Amino acid sequence: MKWITRERARVDRIACPWLISRFIDPQPEFIFVPAKEVASEAKKRGAIPYDIPNVDLGHHGPECSFDAFVDRCELTDPALRALAVIVRGADTDDRDLTPESSGLYAAATGFQATSKDDFDNMTRQFPMYDAFYNYCQEQVAAAPKTPRVLFVCLHGAAKSVVAAAHFRKLTAQRGLAVEAAAAGTEPDAELGPLAVKGLAADGLEAAPKRPRPVTLYDLRSASRVVTFGCTVTPASGQPVESWEVANISDGYDAARKQIVDKVERLVAGMGGR
């Protein structure tokens, strides 16, 4: 995928490419242009804009673009969540947010001043973020790892979202600490309206709010994977189940029943009877 942002990066616009490269996109292409050209160049090149005003992957309230990536891509790794707070402090005026934030800001400022361009800056700063991530891993080492089930359909807009929502409901009811994520191999721009309406009728929320692609983190962190008419390859040989169900566009109720039946069997196999 192509990712575009403002040139002359310092903190967030280097931290985000590091995050994309390490946890989201196996073959990212980064583009840096003058601030006033980001929106037009994004449209022209079919690139995803980040760290500019009025985009999903930008600053929202006190949080920075790194936070937006972590939330949008459902990166639940405790070490990444800890690193996000450090980056937030370094990238905003809240440098006292963590003890590490001021140091990260100082180092990033030096790299910005001495790098030939943004690509040189990325090359030089990425090892620093690798080190910070390792540091954060050590800080949260005692935190228990929560199993995670990944549901994947072609467009990430209906079947996977419905399955993940009912999975969350059943595991919560049965006291199982298991996460669920929904993604697509070729994600649509918006969720399927029938899926959103059907989940709302069941008192459930569709998540994510917009379809998102399968990420490197998904393929590494999932304890098991369920697919609907598509193919994914987990990074560590985790079990993959392929579920055949009716198309939601052909009738929500029939598809919902098939999905819920399969989810119930899945949860029961995890001890959630």
C-alpha cells in the first residue's frame, strides 16, 4: 500500500512509518510531500494520508497519529500501547507524559536536523524505535497474553464483522478472556448496511467502524484464524478454519444463523459451554 504525509518528519511521521513497516503492511511505499500537497497527491496516487488534519489517521484530541494507527488497526500488543504513550508525549506539548518522551523528542529533533531527507531519517530512526519497542516489551513482560481470534472475509465489511461481534458477546457471557478482530483481504470503504442493521437489532456494535485490511500484527498475534471465502497465511502456523455461509446480501437472517451456529461451536471448543 502507499502511505503519504508531510515532508520534514520528526516524531509522529517517523514513528508511524516504523509502525506500518513492522506491524501493518508487508510492502509499504512511503511518500513525503509539502503539507499543502498531501490531499491532492493522495488522491492522485491512490495513497493513504496520515498525520494531516481531518483524516482518520491523524491527531484526535490529545492523541497523535501513532495512537490512531494503533486503534484503527486494533494493535492490542501491550508493548505497542505503552510505546504509543511515549510517542504521544514526544509529539505533542505534553513532554512530561512519560519519562522517555522528552528524550525521544530530543533524539528525533537531532535526526531531523542531520538527515539528508525523510527516507534517510527513517533509516536512521527505525533502529531507535526497535529499541524503544524492546524496552516497552520488557516493561510489560508480566502482562498476560490474551488469546485472539481473527475473522477474515474478502471485503471485511459483513461476515467477519458479524462473526467477531457474536464471538465477543458469547465469550463475555461465558467468562472467556479472548479477543476478536475482523478484517478483509480487499477491504471495502464502508461496512455492509445489512450487517450493521442486523447487529444493531441484536444489541451489538459493528467493529471496526470501517473495514480494515489484514495486518502483519493480525497474522502474528492471532491464536487461530477463521476465513470466509478468502485465503490468509498466519505467520506462525496457527490453525485456520474456512467457514462456508450464505451471503449476507442474499438475506441477513439465514447468514446470521449459520454464523452464530459456527461461532457457538467455536466458543464451546474453547471451554465456553
